[in-house]
Amino acid sequence: MMVTCVWGAVSLTKLSSVAFKDPLQQRILALAGMAQAAYLVHQVATTSQLDEKASKTCWQSLFITAPQHISEVYGGSDCLSHLQIGLETLLSVVTQDKQAAVADITRYLIGMIHLQGKLAKKPALLDSIAKQLDHSARQVELYGIEHANVSAGLAEIYTSHLGQFRFRIQVTGNPSHLQQAAVANRVRALLLAGIRSAILWRQVGGRRWQFILNKQKFEQGIRTLLNLSHQ
């Protein structure tokens, strides 16, 4: 079953997957997409550096608007490899790892889900984001997805659309890095990718209460996918 538009205002249909038919696995993959984006926000904000493979996966997910199944959003048959950092990060969040970075990453995840909920009530805003992403897709064709012009364009989409809400995701890191335009653009582009995965998570049946009621199942599911990613 295919979804015609990820960002559009139409009612979204649940995705099916050849490799990941289990609804819990589908939700974990979408959450891993969010967690990977959140991890990378922390990484670039504190070091100004980014994991190339992981960040490319996040940015490419913004342009997969009609996936046949959920794995296509994150690299197809190699999606577990592409989402390894996200899966590892998600496991740290679910098991409440005491590292300081996990606290920031968890806060970013909560913020992404909150903004996704705000966006869901603004279909015109979602349509506008979709149109702007079409323009960014043309930039990708010209420059490549990792080009500064592309991240600047994605950052502008985030600022002009998500900036309309009072709620802001407060990013903490090294001030000298965050003051750099290139770093700030990457942060906003990654937050946009995280919100895109939050939309996907809702699309496959994700709900906040599941974290509380099904925490053990989530942890087991994450560990299973991590084991598969190492095979």
C-alpha cells in the first residue's frame, strides 16, 4: 500500500512493508529516524562535525514522498545499516541511559513529536512545506544533498514554517559552533528531518502512550533490529 504524499494535507494511509510487516518494527524504524536526527543535532551543535552516512540518510528521507514500504524512506534494503546510529540512540533513550547527551537528545525527540502535533493541525502549512521541498529537490539535483545551499534551503523551510509556532526546540551545544551559519543550517535541516520521521511514526500508528505501556516491547524490538543490523 503506497502513501501518496508524506507532507500533504490528505488523510495518511498506514504503510506496509515487505521486510517489516510487524507494526512495532515499523514504529521503531520511524522512531530511529527521529533519534538519528536528534543525535546528529547534538553532534553538530557540540563538535561542528557530522557523521556523513547518518546525516545523508536523514536528509534523503525528506525527499521520499511516495514510499512503497517504510524501509524505502531510510535506504531500502540497507535501512538497518543506515539507521544504526538511530537505533543505538533510541535504545539509550528507552533504557534511560544517564549520559548527559541522552537527556538533550530525549528533549529534542519530545520537541519533534510536539511540533509534529502542531503541524498536523495546519494542513495548509504541510502543503507549503511539500512545495518548498520540491524546490529543494531541484537543488539536490544540481549540487548534491550535502551541499551548503541545500542545507541552507532546508533550514529556511524549518524557520519559515516551524517558526510560526510559539514552541521552540532549544538546542544546546558549543556557542562558538552554533553561531556559525553552516552549523545553524545543519541543525535546522536535521530538526526538519526529525519532524518528517515523527510524521511517519504517527502514520504507522505511533502514539505517546505506547512509550509508557509498551516500554519493554520497544526495548526488545530495538535490540532485535540492532542484532539484525550487525549480521
